[in-house]
Amino acid sequence: MNRSEQIYTDQTTMNIERRSKFSHVLTSPIIAVTVGKSRTFYLHKDIITAESEVFLKALTEPFKEANEHAVKLDDENPELFRYFVKYLYRDRSILSRRIAHYSELATLARLYAMGERLMAYKFQSCVLPRFTEAVNYSTQVSEEVICDMLQTACTKMTKRMEEDLMRSLIFWYAAYRISNLQQSRIFQQMLNEIPELGKQICLWMAKAQPVELPVPSHNRDQASNPKFAPESEYGPPGSPESSEKAANQNPRKNER
């Protein structure tokens, strides 16, 4: 099992184990998350700590952030972070409509890299299928967009012994389109500035497209593995909900 498959499998299991009811999440403390020193998002603690290991550590251990209920992400982009906020509160779809313009592939690559920095692996597992379903032999992307994705892959994603699918797809597609890229001044400049880039392009020359992960589409994933536990008026006998119901129906019993 490669790293991308492990991310999907492990985080699906964690999601099932750590789900909370949406109504319960909304009762948790509000955290002020300042992104890029310019914009502050006010988010519920329970939902961001369930989705990001970075937030979990900052807000549950004896750090300044936990005491002040505030987290600063100076190096993140507010416009990218808003996709994460939508993901937190609405559903698991990233760019839920069909990709309308291939420049959005660069956005998906950046979102994937942000998910790595936030250690938000479930978020990454939702970004990845949107990227893989749009990148293939027939995909026509401008050289500028390809260079943007290469920049992200080389400088914003961690290099590992066993590559994950996102980086592999970006390098494969760039190698597949190398005849076009060779005419790009931006690409020529990147080859001089990023030593890894030329090596990766060479490694993927004439190779087949990396195999897509056998993961469900974002719509099926959302239905079969919802982010929040289902709301229910009363639970089974012995549960906190049923105990609360019994207490409300028999107030005299509690007075004895």
C-alpha cells in the first residue's frame, strides 16, 4: 500500500471513530484563526481539531494558542484556506461542480499541499480524487498552469522515498507535455532554480500514467462515510440521550 492509499484508509477509519454530531460541534469553543496576517476565521474547536493534527496539537496541549483560543497561520493564503473552511462545515466535496477550467488544477495542487502542512489528511483524500479524475492523456493545460503545479510539487510538497499520487501525476503530466514545456521561458527558468525538477521529469519520461487510487467519488464518499454522526432525538437504551429522556419524563425519580 503506497502513501496515498494509506492516507485514505487511515483517515477514513479515524473519521468514523472521531465523528461528532454537528449540533455538538457547534457548542464547542470558538477559535480565532488568523490566516496570512490579514483575515481571521472564527471556527469551532471540535471541528478543526478533528480535521487537522496541527490544530489538535496547538489547541489541546499547553501552548499559547490553547490558552488564547487563537491560532495564527501567517504563511497560508486566505483564499485557499476558505476552501478548507467550506470543507469543514458543509461537506467533503472540493470544487463540487465539474472542473470548469484547467487552471483549477493548480488550485487543487495547492490545496493538497496546504492539507499536508495542516496535517489534514482527510482533506487531502478529498482533494486528490478531483485532481486524478481530471488529469489524463487528453488533458490540455497551458504551460503556465503546468509550471504552477510543478512549482507546488517541488517546493510545497514533501519529497519522500515513495512518492504520493499527487506529485507523481504532476511530474508524469509534465514529462508527457515536455515538447510544449521546452518552449516556455518560465519552465527554462525553473529548471535552473529547482535542481529536483529536471531529475523528476527525466524519471517520468515515456512512463505510463500513474494508476488512480481505487477510492470512491466525492459524492459516494460523502454518502457512505458522512463527516458528522447522525442527529437523533433519543439514543438506544442506556445511552446518554435515552437517560436524558428518562430523566425528563420521571422528574420525581430524580428527587428521591
